[in-house]
Amino acid sequence: MAAVNNVTLPKLQSLNGIFAIFKKQGPTSADVLNTLKHKLLKEAGAVNQNPRKRKKQALKLGHGGTLDSNASGVLVVGIGEGTKMLTTMLAGSKKYTAVGELGKATDTLDSTGSVVQEMSYDHITREAFEEKLKEFIGEIMQVPPLYSALKKDGKRLSVLLKQGHKVEAKPARPVTVYNLSLQDFNPPLFTLDIECGGGFYVRSLVDDLGKALSSCAHVRELTRTKQGQFTLEEHVLREERWTFQDISQSLHPCPEPTSQQNNSKKGKPQGKPAQPSSGSASGDHNCNSTEGTSGDHND
């Protein structure tokens, strides 16, 4: 006998908190979020059959930091009041595993772009590579990629470029690298483990590394292995588990507001930034913090 689906829209809308899903290589972070929303609304029997008639937002979802379409891994999602916790996730620490390729630079700084430069890499040894990495640990200045989620006049730079508009590079800005190590070196390929703060671009790091080694480089593969307290091994939900039951069981709920928070001025941030390495306990994220968005940080 088939199980009875007792998930209703009000029940779905009662979920408040954050959880992590696995983003596969290919779709954008926004595409993944739309797929998740459609699955949940379909499970609750609340899919809009007439897309021309826009209904009041039935389910509030957001993600805590863009992953490139070519990247995979941990994507933190806020549901309901949990979307207000996402600002903390944007500013918090993240871990990545990146496979780079020496000798070729692309216009997007990854393998989705066109090759714009080729240089020799025969002179680069593992020892020289590891020595150069030391210069990229700590607070460094970094220029964001032109193809990114950053915006100009309300439009993403990547969209403006694809439309043929001329886009100037954003100025260098300070970013933080907590840990950086070379896991594999098999020229032209190399593998990095990276732990960084918010607003950091792995593609820019690999591009800068190539230049610092008197060559060039781009990102071949990128996986986010951790964001805040959410790890790839322990916490992410694969697509087959994007269900009400699985999400409700893995949800990190919003903490109850204290009387002090209830009396605080509207719009005043209450959340605490995530710390490197140890991550953040769910209690460190506050639903009364500044409203989170899907974010402009494109890693």
C-alpha cells in the first residue's frame, strides 16, 4: 500500500532554519535553488499550474553564497526565517579543494572560458610552488574576476560581459586565507586545499599563483567542502533527499529571540560571524540578524 503524503503547504511554510545541499557541477546556484523549491512545493501539492498568474511567494528560500556553475559541493540554504541567517554564512569561513592547470589562462579564469594565454611551466618545481603559496596566506589583496556575481548598476558583471558590454575590473580588496596547502603536484595539474573568509575567489587565487610563478594558470575543478559548520561528508543532502522529512531532520533551527533581541531596533544585526576552522554552532546564527540574500560572493 502506497504511503500517504501528509505534507501540506502550511506545514512546509512552518520550516525555519538553515541546512546544506549538494550542488552538482553544471547548473547555477539559482537554478539549484529553483529546483529545490519546485520539489518541495510539488511534494506539498502547491505547484503553481498557471505561471502567468504570480502568486504571493509560497516558500521563502535563499542560499548563503554563490557557487560557480562549474563548481560543486556545499550550498547552504535558508528556509523561512532562516534566510535571515545567511548574512553570517556569507561572511563566514569556507573550505575548498581546487584542481588547477598551469600553462593556460582563460578569460573566465576557469575551464569554461576561452584560452587567452599559454606559457611554459617546465621551470616550476613542487618546492617552488609550495614556497610561493606562503605569500598567499593571511590577509591579502585580491582583484575579483570580471566573470563574477558582483554587480554594476544592479546587473551581474558576468551578464554584462555576455551581453557585449565593456566591464572594468573591480579594485583589489582585502580577503583572508586561513590555510593553503598543495595536496598534489603533477604538472600541468595541481590540487590545492583552501580555507578562506568571505568574498574570496578561488579563481583569482589560481590566476595570481600562475603569474607569481612566472607562468599562468586557471581552475579546472572546484569543490566547496565546508561552509560554516556544514561539511560535504556529514551534512549535505543529495538531490534524492530534497524532501520535507529529510530537510526537517537536518534543519538547524532559528534560536528563539530573547527579550533583549525583541526590544532591539529593527534592522540592527544580531548575528555573529563564523570563525575559521572550528565552524559555527547553530546557536551562533541568529534569525534576527540582517536579512540575507543569495549573495554576491562567487567562489
